[in-house]
Amino acid sequence: MSQFAINLLFVGGSFAIYIGIAIWARAGSTKDFYVAGGGVHPVTNGMATAADWMSAASFISMAGLLASGGYANSSFLMGWTGGYVILAMLLAPYLRKFGKFTVPDFIGDRFYSTTARTVAVVCLIIASVTYVIGQMTGAGVAFSRFLEVSNNTGIWIAAIIVFFYAVFGGMKGITYTQVAQYIVLIIAYTIPAVFIALQLTGNPIPMFGMFSTHNESGMPLLAKLSEVLVELGFRDYAADVDNKLNMTLFTLSLMVGTAGLPHVIIRFFTVPKVADARWSAGWALVFIALLYLTAPAVASMARLNLLTTVYPEAAGQVASYEDAMAEPILYEERPDWFRTWEDTGLITFTDHNNDGRIQLYNDANPAFAGTAEERGWAGNELVVNNDILVLANPEIANLPPWVVGLIAAGGIAAALSTAAGLLLAISSAISHDLIKKTINPNISEKGEMLAARIAMAGAILLATYLGLNPPGFAAQVVALAFGIAGASLFPAIMMGIFSKRVNSTGAIVGMLAGLLSTLLYIFTYLGWFFIPGTNMLPNTEPNWVMGISPLSFGAVGALINFGVAYAISSVTAEPPQEIQDLVESVRYPKGAGAAIDH
């Protein structure tokens, strides 16, 4: 059986399961559509939360980022994990007690303002749509390779699949689909990692294998990787970063953005009571840890595999790297996996010196220019998209065809699971918070369901269009979404729970200040509304204010939000006494409330 047929079998089989679950669990009411009827078991919900959490950025891009940047890109791992802890401990139980299952609903009632609710809806839609772009981008990468279609066609296929099970199933269909997707993605991620760890180090546990001895060279694997990287002009894999401020702000931005994104918060309303919400959070952390502890090992092994594929003589004990690097592989002798990924356009080769061999090195490093010239290299000739490293890893390591098919299904599952949760958050914000709570309070349940499905379909079309023209690769786009959510929604939620003094005026102006300042900074470097060519400054470190990347500005936006909200609240009237009493009751819960006002 061909690799394509195997891929089709795995991917098609998983699609059949997802759509079958959506038909079985089709939402029959708004309660089913928004919170899956409120009766999901904590373990089931924990698994669904983990799938919702571990997006294409986690499955596809995070290991690619760690592989390309080493320690410098560990902020992604620290930020996302730390943000989940904030969400699980500081936000989820209190929001669950409050009983409002959407973030705009909580903000609207806590700050006793229709305007606050509307501003929160706008913030949620901007952050969630940006996040969905990353999922569509990741799905396009996976589909383009494993179904052997173009990247754009892959994005359209992803949109159609999500449309079927998210629009018809709602949260009820999404919950049980995400359980299936978690099982698929975690098996797909860990099995290849075990194979590769055994192949490179003899240790079957990837996170331990990363610190074990590299079989071929007899050196510690990370030391071998760093040695090869330095010999090719790249940074040492474990090298410290120069810009500590940017790294700190980026980590904080991911943390507060993670806690402010609404699609995971909704999940805590699908269980019967507050105690179950806490158990769900704990189980989700266990399920998330299985992938997050494996990702750094996958990253280091993928990078070493790629380099030693191009420079086979560098894999073993090397007496002279000058000799080892002198004979990179001939382009005509490139392996099959290289050829198949070239067809997607995500690997490109340009023979700058016309020697028929592949030179892979850091031609942006001025200190390495002399060495490159001595070796006869005229520029880096191989460009590899970061998003393919995890998906290509089994092929690079010559693992069995069924492992390649498995990781194909896993990568697609990761993208689709989070996309579905985000689309539901967008849909509920428009149908429930904007239409029912603001525009037409007398809308029937049937009318609200129809509005929710139309809103979700519209969001899918918009996300698909933007996914065809993304402002970066999957994890970069996701980081932007987290920055937007962290600057706008997270401070309002935190102040709504823990401060009785912040009033509606302060919250509204704070959200707008955080959102607009962050968007202005991002658009300055990435283009207005991410349209290529409309950026006002090049997105390079010398142009950043105080060395702060657009991906890191969310933390600054959050500080602006907090500062503006507190400053305005301190010079305007206190919230009504009943609101202050409500905040007090939420902070010291005495019972478990159900999600209300569906």
C-alpha cells in the first residue's frame, strides 16, 4: 500500500469518526449548543479541554520553534503552560460560580453595562479570529503534505470538515469530537517520538532521551546538536538570549493571553458543578503535560536529524568539521521525504554556487561569512518551514509508513479541535451576547440557534480567507492572538473578579486602551489588518520600541489596560452596592451555580 493510501486511510478514518460523533451528539437546544447540556464528566471534559488547548501551534509549531531557536524559543512552552495554571486557579472556578458561560456575558453583568459587553464581544472576536487563522494555517500545512494537495486546498478541506461537526454539533458535538481528537493527537505525537528517541539514543522515553547519549557520536545528544549548529553558523542550542526584556514580556504575554482566551473558559461550564470544574482543570493539566514534556525532545531530535541528513559525515565522531561539512548531500540524491515536502512548497532549494549540493547554514551571521566563503558557499540554499518539522520527523527518521499516517491524522486533529472551540466562542459571542443580550432580547431559542450557526459559518469563511494569507506561521499567529486577548480581556476578567472598586467606565476604557494600543503596535510592524505591504516599519529588532517584539506587546497592553481602568475608576463613581456584593459572593463561593441565561 502506498504512503498516500495509508495517509488517506488514517485521515479519512478520523474524519469519519468526527462527523459520526457530531451527528450522534447533534445539539438540540441552546444549552446543548453552548455548554453540551452541562453534564460532561470531569475526566471527559479534561481530555476535551486538553484537545481544545493543544492547537496546531502546540502540535505542529511549538516543536518547530524550539528546534529552530532552542532555549530562546522556550518562552512558548513556559508561557502557554503558565497561562493554563493562571486560568485553572484564578479564573475558571470564579467564572463558573458566577454562572455566565461566555466572557462578554460575565463582563457585561459584572460591569453592569451593555457597552462593556459589546466591547468584550469585539475583543473576543478579534482575538479568536486571529487565533483561528493559526489553526487554519496549521491544517493547511498538514493537509497539503499528507493528502498531496496545495496548501490552499488543504485549508478549504479543513474549513469544510470543521463546518460539518462544529455548526451542527455545537459544544455537545465538539466536546466528544475533541475527546476523540485528543486520543488521536497524543498517540500520533508520542509514538513517533518514542521511535526516534530509541533510534538516536536507545532510550524509549523521549524527555529522558533528550539528555541521553547520541548513539552515532557517543556524545550527549544536546551537546552534539549544539556542536553541529555552531559549525554551521547558528546559535548554540542552549545559548542564553541577549534581549531578556523581550523574552520576559513575551512569556507574560502568552500567559495572560492564554488565561484570557474564551474558548477554554467555556469548557468549565460543561460540567455539573464547581468542584467538577476544578477536577476538569487538573485532568486537563495531566493530559496537556503528556505532549508538553515530549515537545522539547521532539524538537532537538528533529533538528539534529535534519542537519545530519544534509551533512551525513557530521553525525558520528568528527575529527574535523571542515572535512565533514565539505561533502553535503547531492541535490539529486536527496531523500524521498525531501521530495514530497518540496511539492508542497514548504521546502525550497536554490543552488547558489551551482555545485549540485545542498548547503544549509546561517548566512545571516556576519561572523560566519568568512568560513562560508572558504568553503565555497554562496548563501544558504535550503529553506525549511518551521511548521513541517514535527510532521516530517517520522519520514526524516525513516519510520514505518503507518507512523507517518498516524502523525498526519494527529496534526490535523490538533488544528481542527482548537478551531472548533474558537468558532464556538465566536458564535456564542455574536448570537448570545450581541444579538440576544443587546440587539433582540426577545429572540426565540430557535432563532438564537439559527443565529449561532450562521455566525459560526461566517466565522469559518473569514478564518479560511485569512488562513490563505496569514501574517506568519502557525505559532506566530497564535502568539499575536494571545497578545490581543491578554491586553483586552484578561485584565477585565481579573479586575471583575478581584476588585470591587473598578467600575464600568474604567473597564470599558481600559479594554479599549489595551486593545487599540496592542493592535496599533502589531499593525505597525505586520501591516494593517495583516495585509502584506501595509506595515509602517520593518519587523526587525532595531525598529522595535525598547526591543519589544510585536509578539511580546500583549503584556504591555495588559499593563496599560490595568492602569487606565484603575485610574479612571478611582476618579469616578463606585460600582453599585449590589455589584460589590456580587463580587464578594463570587470570590467566596458557597455553592455551585449552573450556567444560566442560555
